[in-house]
Amino acid sequence: MKYQWDWQIFLQDTGGGETYLHWMLSAWGWTLSVAGLGWVVALLFGAVIGTLRTVPNKALQLFGNAWVELFRNIPVLVQVFIWYYVIPEMVPALKSVPSFLMVVCALGFFTSARVAEQVRAGIQSLPRGQMMAGSAMGLTLPQTYRYVILPMAFRIILPPLTSEAMNIIKNSSVAFAVSIAELIQFAMQAQEETSRGIEMYLGVTVLYVVSAFAVNRVMAFIEGRVRVPGTVGAAK
């Protein structure tokens, strides 16, 4: 029997004074919030950890390597459960922290391990002369990293960072496991209430595609603006 599409379902009242379309857009906002804050955490920790893996200090390198191996090799969904159920039992003060922030930490730290690997690769791809130039100018090691090494490395790794930024939007779907009202949670509940799962999941799919495409365009714009002058695609 041919499936009867019913796109009007999005305009139907949920029984709570709002339509399913309004509910879906609200869920989209939660998805973008989780992904956006997670991305900030990932960039901050990823930049620091990736840098530590390249400094001439065995202890710092070991710490950086341990961070990457720990957070990269544990599935993100498992990390969400650990942050939500296990860590608050170990640190009772965290029981009052909203589940939204716990998911942000789990997603951010998971992605930070991947960002750290990109940062390490970007730094190690630079000619050794960059470090030597910083020393010749009288810069300390931290100053050399801040003013010479990291600006160049981040320009190099912007393309893979674009993929990570898109991935974190998709990975934010794990928030449904702890009842965050994001897109997957919306689709599951709306399907149960309306029995129109195809329409609901297609609507959610469209929003994921739009989100990922928007991130891709923003990162491409940034890449064009900060590319080293004289290279292919550099902004004029």
C-alpha cells in the first residue's frame, strides 16, 4: 500500500499549546547549543593538549598522549553515561549540575582528543626553522608557540577542523540518552505521539543537513580569510 504523506502534521497542536514545528525548532536550538558549547570546550582543551604533545618535556607529552588515548578510544555515548551517572557519584557536588552541561563536557572532551591530534599534526608539519626563528628573535618557548607556531598550525589544520565541527553537530544526538530535548529526542517522542515517523525523521534530517552545511560555509569563509597570502585560495 502506497504511503500517504502528511506534512500538515507539523502544524498540528501537540496538546501543550504549540505545534510540532515549533517543538522541532526548539529542539534544533538545543542541538545547536550542545554542539556549539561542546565545540568551544573541544577547541580550548584540544589546542592545549595538542600543544603539550609537541613541547620538549616528557611529562607533558605523556599527559597529552594519555588524554588523547583516553577520550578518543571511549565511545562518546559511553562518556555521556559516565559523566551523567558515574562522575556525580564520585563528586557529589556535581549532582546539582544540569544534565545539559554534563553532555557538553562529554562531547567537548571527546572531540578535544580529535582536535588535539589535528593540532599536533599541524605543529609537527611546520619546518623546524619556525621554532628556530622564534628563538633567534629572543622569544621564550611559550611566546614562540603563541606568536609563531600556533597561528601557522591553525591555518594549516582548518580543513580537518571543519570536519570535526560538522561531526560535533552529528554527535550531539547522543544527548537524547539523558533526556535532553534535542532533535533526536523530539523525533522519537513525536513519532510515538503521531505515528508519522517518516515525516518527523525527514524533518530532523533536513535540519542536521542545514546545520552541517552552514558550519561548512562558515569555516570555509574563515579559511579563506586567514590563509597565508600567496597560497591557493587566499583572500584577496
